[in-house]
Amino acid sequence: MGDSTEKKTSKAKAKKPKMSFWKGVKAEFKKVSWPDRDETLKQSVAVVAISIAVGVIIAVLDLLIQYGVNFITSI
């Protein structure tokens, strides 16, 4: 009989940290300084523009390297 009581107590103790974890998460989310709509839009545009620029640079480098390798292997 003592074993079943200990199992119930250990299960209750196991659930307690999960609840305090989520309370902590909620408290931390309240501390976050969320950006406003304009700031989010500006940052999103910056990310897209930089991504496109880096993509173009990588594509150009790829073409140059491909041309160089083809030139060297055709000799």
C-alpha cells in the first residue's frame, strides 16, 4: 500500500516543474519588447534585400568558377 502512495506523490512532484516552467515562459514573454509594425516591415525588407543580393553574388561567383573550371579542363 505504501508503494502506491509513493507513486502518486512522485507523479505529482513530476508535474509541478512543468507547470513552473510554463509560468516562467509566460513571465519572460511579458518582458519581451516586441517591435511595432513599421519596424517589423523595415527589418523584413532588409532581410529580403540582403538575401537577394547574396544570392546574386553567389550565382555570379558560381558562373565564374564554372567558366574557369571548364576553361582549364578544355586545355
